[in-house]
Amino acid sequence: MSQPVPFPPSLWASVTPKRPPSPALEGETKADVAIVGAGFTGLSTALALAERGRRVVVMEAAEVGWGASGRNNGQVIPTMTGAEPDGMAQRFGTVGERFAQLVSDSAANLFDLVRRLDLKCEAEQTGWFQPAHSPGRVKLSAARVEAWARRGAPVRLLDADETARLCGSRDWYGGMLNTSGGHINPLAFARGLAEAAVAAGATLHENSPVRSVERTPAGWVVATAKGRVVADQVMMAANGYCDWFEPGLAPRLARSLVPVLSWQMATAPQPEAVRAAVLPGRQALSDTHGDLRFFRWDARGRLVSGGALIVPFNGAERLKALVGRRLAGIFPQMGVPAFDFVWNGRIGMTGDRMPRFHRVADGLWAWVACNGRGVALSTALGPVFADAIEGKAEADLPVPLTPVRPYPFHAVAKLVAPAMLAWYRYKDGREPS
């Protein structure tokens, strides 16, 4: 019998109550919908379908939230990383406009879901702030405020003084505040979603890595080592980990994104005086640097941050030094903090920073590449894919469905991607044209 996959160590794994493990899949079962992956999208889709009376089976290779859903920073952000709302509309027309609206509403919808299900996940809808690291970026912030405000987002532009009061630092020049955002304990959120989906009628199997997905005369067959699910439709929701456990599962899908290692960190609990001076309103913050500065408080007084490395060698110790100096520079009242936790995980990236949504074949759905904005968006996609699975017209969906397009020379792209950090650092020192 194969051994369960160890759960990756992190702040969230250390503080989040465990849930009883779901049994591995054995034998054959039938379902209306089979879902591969028990992260935010898989669980959100399962919940939406189960609440509509559908027979849903979710297969997770390890444990609920084992991948990016349980390892991220927990910031709930209602924007994309680089894709702007007007650009979405220009590129995809009315569908792009609906996608921009989905993104705009995504954080509010997540917190509404938390309240409806009474999920115990340290949720704080205190707002998300994107401060501008140069005067030129303030102009970008103003343009973003205008574009998102036209879509009803609760956004406003803060000047330098307002920014200093919100952040507890004079390092930024202004920025965009969206009061619908905030932060959660992402692993607790994932585990809570799993319990809600099961309570609604979904079936969950953990420690059940999927080996193949094939269409047969009997329907779609999703096979693991000891069992299989025969389903009318399948949702692939493994994202950046779709080739981690079984490289041959969905090779074209795996090559349509570039996996990048994302590092997260948490300080030791900080004194009350520091917590009162640094982000006193407890907003989530991620700024306009390409080499991103991002912070938020957790429920135990730890500042949860992170960083990026071109070469991961001895990454934890190097990041403690790098991010420690950075925090001391931005927040002198904190000094160089000690870090109790450093962890990492994969995120899926694309060249244009847009996710990819696919109807791979009749009855086979997939999406990849949250580009670092997965918490709010991936949760919001659950009802969207539930609608698609139930037959809503593709043209009426709020996501642009496109063919799967693998990157040429994907292996090279995976090697080169971390080096892009040097380019981002170069651009960070220049004003936008």
C-alpha cells in the first residue's frame, strides 16, 4: 500500500486544525462529474455542483490544500497581476468584460462565501492595498482606480500621506485601495470548503493520484492506482501541479503554463507596538514592484511576507537575510525580524499574465495559471465551471475559453523563468513609459 504524501511544512500547516482524512479511491464508482484536484477551484466547483444536486467525486493526489491553495500568502486580491480590465475587454470583447467583472467581484464573493458557510479561516475583509513604489506608478494606480471603478469596484486612490498612515511607512508614493479585499488562512479555507462540499453531498478521495483520464463509450474514465470513476464530465483543477504526481496525465496542459517557485515567510510574533504602527488597519498589501513587496498580519501577530529568488539554493536562509533587511528598511520600527517559517510552492505563470480556460474536449474542462492571484479568482471559478458543466452556452460564460496551446521549448522556458526576476528588478528602477 502506497504511503500518504507528506504535507509540506508552513505556517498554515502548523496552526490549522487537521481534518479527518478522506479514504483513497478503491473500486469503481459513477458520478455526474469527476474533479481532479482538491484545491480552491476543485472544491468550489464541487460545492456548487453538489448544492445543485449533482453527483460529484473529487480526487486529490495528496491532501486537501496540499498544492498552491494551502501554501500561498492568503491575500484575497480582486485584480489580476498584469492584465488590466480594459485590456481584457479589448482582447475578448463582451466575454472579456464579463471576466473583468468576475475578477472585480471575486474578493467580495469569497468573503460572502466564508460568512454563508461560517468557515473558520481567520478571514479579515480589511481591504487590499497596492502602493506605488515610484511617482510614475502613481499614474498607473490612478488609471487602475478609474478602470476598476467603472466596474463598480470599491476602489480609491490614496495620496502619499494617506499611504504612509495606512502602511506605517514613507516608502511609497500613493496607491490603489480596494476595500473588498483582505486575507485568510488559505489552508483553513481549503479544509473548510472540503467539509462544506462533503456536507452538500460531494464525495472526496484523498491520497488518490489520478493516472489517466480517458473518454470511453461508457463515459469519461478517471483512473487511479486502485480505482476509477466513470463520469459524464470531468474538471481538471490541478493547475500548476497537473504534472507533479503523474507527468503523463495532461502533458499539453502542463506545457501551457510555466511553473515558478513562490516563497512565503512568517516572522516571529511581533510586539503590540509594532503591530499598531505597521499596517495598523491590517490590510493586505502587495505593491507595484515586479520584484514584489507583499505583507499582511496573521491572527497570531506574525507578519506574513515573502520574496523571490533566481537560484533556489539555500533559499530559506538567503531569503531570511534579504527580506529581513527589506522589512527593516521599509518599517524601521520593526527592525530586522526573526522568521519562524519559510516555505515555498509552485504557481502557474503565463507570458501575458492571463489565466487559461479550456473546454479541452466534449465534457472535459480545465484551467491553469492564476499568475499569483489565485485565492479570490480560483474560488470564484467554481460556480462558473458548474454553469459550464450544466450546459451554459460558452459565449455566455464570464471566462474566455481558448484552445490549449503548449509553450514551445517548454523545458527551456522553465529554466529561464526564474531569471526574469533580474529583468523585473531592472524595470523596478525605471518609470513606466
